[in-house]
Amino acid sequence: MSNNVLQNPVILTGTMAQSYKAAILAASGSFNMLLVKKIVWSGAANNGDSLVITDGASVTLLTLIGQANAPQEVTFFPAVRWRDFQLVTLTSGTVEIFLA
């Protein structure tokens, strides 16, 4: 399986070569602000595996440290507004980013 940023939820099985905004602009030519309501990371293979999401530049938006076979879920209520995001570290598993 490969990354799919053109659906909701966004499904990521590896790091992103470009930010979400850049991928959407390349595919559709337009982009609006993001409202993120939930992030689910499943399939961490080892204790200590990691996930890092940045704003597409250098600001870290989320860091998670995994436990083997223990899914993690982060729910934002209300949904958070992000200008952009990029998965820069994913040592194992799959990330689902649910947009509002």
C-alpha cells in the first residue's frame, strides 16, 4: 500500500516526499485550510517506533512514540486548523488522518 492524500481519511504508509498542501495543489490546483479531527496510528512493529508530523516546514505539530501492536489515536475536539502538514518520520505502521 502507498500513501493516498486524495481521500478522507488521508492514509500514509510511509513518509511524505512533499507536504500535503503541495500534493493537493499539484493534483487539483487549489487548496483550502485543513481541519484535522483525528489521527490514528496502527501497526507499530516495535516499542519505541516513532511518528512525527510537521507543518511542512520545521515546526513539529505531533510526535508519538509507539508500542508494538498498540494502536494510538489522537482526537481533536474541536478540530484543529492546520495550514499544511508533512509526515517526516514513520518507522512502521499506517497513519490515518481524518479531516473535518
